[in-house]
Amino acid sequence: MALFFQIHADNPQHRLIRQVVDVVEKGGVIVYPTDSGYALGCSLGEKQALERIRRIRHLDEKHHFTLVCRDLSEISTYAKVDNANYRLLKTYTPGPYTFILKGTKEVPNRLLQAKRKTVGFRAPDNRIARAILAELDAPLMSVSLILPGDDMPLIDPYEMKDRLDAQVDLIIDGGYAGMEPTSVIDISEDTPILIRKGLGDISAFIE
């Protein structure tokens, strides 16, 4: 049975955040809020936790995970970022954007796109997520919480508990977190390419 924490959206309780991080550090899978809805997350190096998330979502080996980072400096550790990309990331993070970048050797190969060696990165503008990332002092491997057979992501933490109680280790009730996905922008090459229109201002990426 999963733990179920009610965490204040504006003032996350440090005691509960510490317990969330303990679960992640022990290889657990968590459900947590971001600025574009709820997500499944686990530690970067936990292969078994990654496989559990794949089973929950029915994901194949080709699916791209996202590294959710606390800030731009952490993204720079795991992604190859030139000066132009740095300026772009500085403008749009934190926020509801996922950026496709080439990964560094710090990213496990199983998370990289096989041919291009790319992976998604984002820094969410959500206080609970940012508190977890700061306490963890590392990124989370993450995917949005859309269950097999559903067209829309789950938004009610109590429904999450009903449906995922035996499949995850901890569920956070952080209030309403929305249901529209992030905008996805590929900046791994010279010209940024809009992959998916979602939340956030994307006018700079539309010709």
C-alpha cells in the first residue's frame, strides 16, 4: 500500500519532503505534482524503479523519459548546453517546457534516444517539485501520469490512490496541478524545433 502525503502547495512541509526523498533514495516510485499536472518519478540510477514505471504506463523501450531538474545549473550537468541554448533555457526555466538536448555521460544510456543520444529536460515551476529536487540534490526520472486506456492525465490524488495504491510507493496530494502537457522544444541542433504545443508562451519557436 502506498504512502499518501498531503503537502501544502505554497509552503511544503520539510518533514514530509524529507520522507518523500527517503522513498526515492531507497529506489521507490512516487507520484508528485508539477506545473503541468502530476507525474511518476524515481531516482536517476534506479533501473528497477524505471522498469516499474514502464509497466505502470505500458511504455516500450523507445519512450523518452524526462530528467526533471531543480534549475539551469543542474540541467547543464546532464545536458550539452552551448551559449545560445543557455540563454534560451535561462529565459524559459523554471516553467512548463520540456527541452530535448544531447545528454552528457552523466545520463544513463538507457534513458538516451539510441541514435541521437538525446533526452528531455525540464525545470518545473512548482514549489513541491522544486522542494523535492532541492532535498534530493539530483534530478528525477519522470513521465506524466496518463494511465493505459486513459485519454487524459489523472488530476485527483484520491483517484490516483485508488488506481495506483499497489503499484507505487508514495502519492503526494499537492492540490490541483492542471492537466495540459508541457510544450516540447528540440534544441539539440542549431535551430529550435517545436515538437509539441502545450503550456507556456511558444511564440519564439513558431516561424
